[in-house]
Amino acid sequence: MQQHSARTGAPAGCPAHGNIQLYGPEFGSDPERHYAHLRSLGPSAPVDIAPDVQVELVTSYDASLHILQNPTLFVRDSRRWNALNEGRVPADSPALPMMGYRPNALFSDGAAHARLRQAVTDSLATLDEARLVRLTQQSADYLISRFGAEPLGQAELVSAYAQPLPLLVFSDLFGCPPEIGDRVIVGISGIFEGTPGADEILGGALAELIALKRHQPGEDLTTRLMVHSARLSDEEVLHQLVTLLSGGTAPLTAAIGTSSALYLSDDWPAGLPVEEALVKTLWNYAPIANYAAHYPTQDVELNGRTLRANDPVVISFAAANTDPKLTAHREQLSAKAHLAFGAGPHSCPAKDPAFMLVSTAVESLLNRLPDVELRVPFKDLAWAPTPWSRSLVTIPVRFTPRTVASAQAAQPAPPRSAQSAPPASPQGYAAPRSAQHAAQHKGGLFSRFRAWVRGE
């Protein structure tokens, strides 16, 4: 829970050199107090984003926008990182998985970035909005079917709903057969939970998916990336898929959770649409809080501070969006002027599908459980003590128990003759009958979801 009364004055600094620590329970309980103190030091200030990992954090909206829109002076390739190259970053630092170089559009610049990003944006452009909404609704219905009939009428929305829903949607959009989708979910979930071997599980599953699509292409994002005119290698396809997964899973989970909790809070104005709760989330509780490390190509002066060449400069999307200099005239700005999706050449290429997915997920929850309510006031909900995201740890709710059945389950069973052939997945991949049986009875989350959608 948030604890304001015992916290006054400047936040505690790192014992080693006095930097504000952007991690741990003290930061997680009251990040705004930390941002307010950092703003008093200027548009940017040094912080420790992890133990023994110093970065320059930009808290000013205008300064953030300047950096995000200046790719010539501020680049994203973290192989430039001075401290990392000099051995001053601990090998087991939690900052490395977030800031370390990967051969994807996020960490590329110039022509390399343009080529990879074009493949991603063109592939995302083929998404059918109606299908995305339908798939999100199906995923929501399945998850609600798992907890909605609980006799006590209580659930915890983060683990039961907000976390798994994007994973189900991505597994389907990627064209995963059930067993591969299970391993993709286990792998990406394990990466965020710090589970040993999760990287290998995810990499193996995606490599198998790519090999499958070489022989059996489908109407899915994986195939679209593979056949794009940019001619991505299999390794490049894999890394773009990982980027879409990692860049979408945690932020979408945070956005679904926070938007749902805001809408259910006692002080939410009656009659406002779900989209308003999502917009407020993007402004006030940016799901990606502090990220997008940039590396100056030369020493740069920023309001009296020198940003050294190749030292990481991290954008605080959370602090920039709540910059007092901005909030004074925020009503005159577009609702989309927030930086939650970034800005400039590296802005999120999936912001429109992401907005649609989150708003559909929240609406589905409210429609299926119309009397759902928080069991804890919004102001008392706990936030995760991480610098990277602004996400609620738990969202305990209560509701009247009810059964949610799949659309297929509600329909009459087809004639026995029509059941003779193994059913194909929506991507056209027909698994062997033995594999289907295992998926239905022993499989993981995605297998069980696909079986439920089929009414099995």
C-alpha cells in the first residue's frame, strides 16, 4: 500500500554516490515524490536505475520530446554504453535485460532501423480490427470463465486477467499452434518473472514457429514478417517477434489493470466511457514508466548539464507526462499528446492496436461481470517497485458469480461425420490427433484456450 505519511523531504540516495534510487519499495510506493525531487534538480538528473547502474533520467516533457525526435544526436544502439564496455555494469544486473543490445528495431539506428521497423509496421498494418476485437473478446471470455463462477465471487485481476490476456492474443496473432503457443507463454512469462531458462524456452518455441511457417505460411504476423520485402533472416524475424512480445506484454498488462481499477474506483465519474480511463492511465500512470535509453553521439549541453557521449540517457515517460509545466495547459493538448507510446522514429508502431486491445479487454470485463467492484480503494492499491513499468501488483475484486461459455459451446454439436477430420487451428495448421488430445487435456494456457474456443 502507498505510505505517504512517513515519507517527507528528498528521497534517499544511493549510498555509493548519492544518486536517487529508481528501484525498490521506497520508489515503488511513491514514484511521484522521487520525480518531483528530480525535477528540482533540472530537466534531467543522474539516478541509479539498478544497483551500481547510473543513467541520466529526463523528467521534462520538452526535453524528452527533444531527445526522442533527434535521432542524429541521440541514438539507441546500446553497444555504445561506456560503463558496460568498461566492465562497470554487474553481469547479473537487472538493467541488462532491459538495456542490453538486441538486433531488433528498438536498438537499431539509421538504415538498419528503417528496414526492420518498416517490416514491423507493414506487418502490423495487415491486422484486421474486427478480428483483433473478436480475439480479445474471446480471450477475455475464456479467462473470465475460469474465475467468474467462483462461489465466493472474488478474484485478483492482475494474475487472472490482465497478465494472461495479451499472451493469448499474441499467441494467436503470431499463428502459433497450441503446443508452441503454450511454450511462448511460458517463455515470455518466465523472462518477466526471472525464471532460469526462460530465454531458451522462448527462443526455441519461436524458432520452431518460424520453421513451421517456412513450410506452412498463414495469415499471421509471423508469416507477414517472413515474406516482407525487407527479406528478414530467420534470426531477425525471431528478434522482432521477441520485441513485439516483450514490448507489448508488460505494458498491456499494466494498462488493462490500471484502466480497470480506475474505472472501478469510487471517484470515477459515472457515465464516462472506458476509453477515458485508458487515456487517464496513459497520461498519469504511463505503463512504460522509465525506458528508451539513448546514447549521445557527442557531449551535449542540456540546460546546464553535460550529457557525456555514450552515457545512457533514459526517458521518464511517467515524469514527462506529469510535468507541472505541461499539466498547466494539458487541457489544450490533444488526448494523444502524452508520451506513453514514445515519440519520434522509435515511437510504438502498435499504438492503435494496443489502445483497441486494452479498451476491449476492460469493456469485456465490465460487460461479463456488470457488478464487479474493487475490494480495496484505488488509492490503497500497491504498485510494483520497478523503474521500468507502472503496474499494479494486485487488483482484488468482488462480483456476482456467473458462468461465461464460449460461443462454440453454446451451439449444437455438429454431426458425427463432420467431426471425423482433425480440426484445424484458425491459422490452418492441423495438429495430429494425438497432439490435439494432449493439448486439450494436458496442455498449457494457450492449448486450453483454443480447446475452449472450439467448445471442447
